[in-house]
Amino acid sequence: MRLADLFEIIWKNLWKRKSRTIFTMIGVIIGSIAIFTIVSLGNGFKKYITDEIGSVFDTSVISISPAVPPSAYGAPVTPEEKKLKTKLDKKSIKELKSYPFVKAVIPKLNEFGNLEYKKINTGASITGMPMKELSKKDDLFAGRYPNDSKNEGILGYKMAVLLLGHKPTDKIDNKEIESLLKRTIKLKISKSGTVPLNQSSKKEEDYTINLTVVGIAKESTMDDFTVKTPLDTVENIKKWRNSSALKEENKEEGYGSVEVILKDTNKIDEAEKILKENGYQINSFKEIQGGIGKVLDGVKIVLAALGGISLLVAAFGITNTMNMAIYERKKEIGIMKVIGGSVKDVKRIFVGEACSIGLMGGIFGLLLGFLVNFLINMVINAFLTKGQTPNVKIATATPGLVIFILLFSTLIGFIAGVVPASKAAKLDVISSIKEE
């Protein structure tokens, strides 16, 4: 039997009983829409979340912290543990700068202190780092970066709001924020290394620095309540604290963390691998992105599998339709065999009809799925952008998803049609014609 004749027979048989074909197809359409929409939402939401993380955090930066060996928790010492960098010192900085993929290395020292400005008194996290390297970034709301040789600092945005006597959630005028520039605030550090809760503590135990505000950082979740100062400022605080006999053992404590800025963001995986192999404990926002992506992929697969159940249910509907067609078309099958139709021809017709129902259901499901995606994106944009130009796509389809839906729906039709086709091919010619 020619392929063109086969397609003609399949098409005519399908639309002889239009209502049955359409109702059978509806199951496939519903299953296809479910899978298409769920996976599209998963794809779009994953991209939206990772893009948001990328816009807030610099994914070209690898953060390194002192490694904590397993033996610290009572585990036996292993050969691998000897490679761990448990302290980040000047030797570590020199080694990190020697790697070819490194653009810059920013060591950090952290402290806690108390800020006093006019009648405002508040605790703050102090981060010391080389301002020469930091000045290459663009994360200032106003002002400039401090001079490494002076007691100057950058206030976090929310910290600036607090020092002006407002609540962190208050929205204030930009000029009022900028009024803090060139102002001097007192930074007081206690010997205990914690923010003094009792303001009546002995003054001789406090280390006081007159810090000139030269910059205000952009609003950021990470640094809103932080004061950034030159590395020398915090090193002097450490030296003062270590001058106490009680702190003698902390003289060689090293840096609290180190930021490694890469020359090429695309080589971050290679850089992370090399750093890990050399004993550095790393953390990057790309790792966070990857972790979130894996979680969302897992959720997407589970939900898509639930949507796939409706396609499996649709397979039973196709099988039932094909079985009914066999009993209704016994004479047709018998005559086909009498005039020279082979067993393969009979099987091809029934399997072809089942596959066609699956494929057409998949096509209509995709068309409706694209419409559903459009409506979802329109509603979400109206909610998120509040009348501004829409720029968010939460439901995003990929060419791979479209191909998968078409292949999977056709495969469901094929599987559902195999058993009825075999049954039709085995019908006895004489008895089929006589029964009619």
C-alpha cells in the first residue's frame, strides 16, 4: 500500500466519526497543555530567579573563607585536610594573585562597633578592604571611594538612613542622604569585639576613630547596614585589641575572608575547581544560582510528571476508541484482506490513526499552551510592573519543549494503538464478512 493511500484512509476514517475523534483527542490536549504550561513556568521562573540574583550579586566574584577542617569536629585527620587553607594571610593573597584567571584579590577584615552622629547612636558592622581595588566597582549611590591612607568610610544605604534619625524602611529625599557626605562620625570599638550594649561602659576601654563619610553605597540587601573602611583602619583596630595580654594569641589571625574577582566570568567553573583542589573553601553566587536551578528543575520534573498522567489516561481513551473501531469496521477489514491488503497494512492503518489522534492532540495542546503562557505573562507583568512596559516572562517555552510535546503525544498514540492494531490484523476474513 502506497504511503499516500495510507494517509488518505487514515484521514477519512478519523473524520467519519468526528465527535468520537474530538472527544478522544481532548484527553491528549489537556495533558499536553498541562505539561507545556508547567515546564514553561518552570523554565521562566528559573530564569527570572537566576537573573534577579545576578542583578543583585556579582557572579564574577568568588568569596573565599578560612577552611574549617573536619578534625575540628572530632573527625580523624586525613591527608586531604593538610591541604586546607585554615588561615588566609598575606602568603595566601600572594598565591591567589598568581593564578592566571584572577583579575583582583580583595582581602577583608570584619569588626563590630558603635557609630555616633549627633544624637544618634547605633551598632554597625565594619568591613575593612583595599579601596584601590573596590574603586573599580560601580556600587556607590553618592560620593567617592575612601583613600586607603585616611580614616574615611562608605556608609551602607540603610545605615545612612538610621544616622539621619529615620527608620530603615522610610523613604527619604536623596539630598538628605547626600547631606552626610563629608560629615564626621565617631566609630567606637570595644575590647570585647562586640557592639557595646551598655553605653555607660568605661570610656578607656573603647577605641575611638573619627571617620569621615565620603561615600554612600547603593541600596543593597548585603551591605545596607555595613560601613566600609580602608583595610588599614581595621588592621589598626586589630593591633589595638591584640595589645591586650588577653588577646596575645590572636596576633596571627589573618583575614576574615577574601574576594577573588575573575578576568573572565565564563571560566568560573574552572577557577572554582582549581581553588578547591588547592585547599580553599569557596562560595560564589553562581553556586547559589546553580543550587536554586537544581531545586527548581526537580520541582518542574515532578509537576510535569503529574501532568503526564493525564496523557497516560488519554492513552486508555485512544485504546478504547480503536477497539470500538475494530468491531464497527470488521467488514471493511475483511474486504481489505480479500483484495490483497496485508496484515502489515491493517496494522499501519490502526496505528496510524492512533498516532494521528496523539499528534493532533499535541498540536492543539501546544497552540492552547502558547495562549495560556501569553495570558500568564500578561497578568504577571500587570501585577509586577504596575502599568510600566512589560519585561518579565515567567512562562517561557523552548524549542526542545515543543518537540518533546509533539513526540511524546505521538508516542502515547502509538503505544495506545499497538494492541488494537494487532487485534484487527488477527481477525478472520470469512467470519468478519459473514458477521456483517
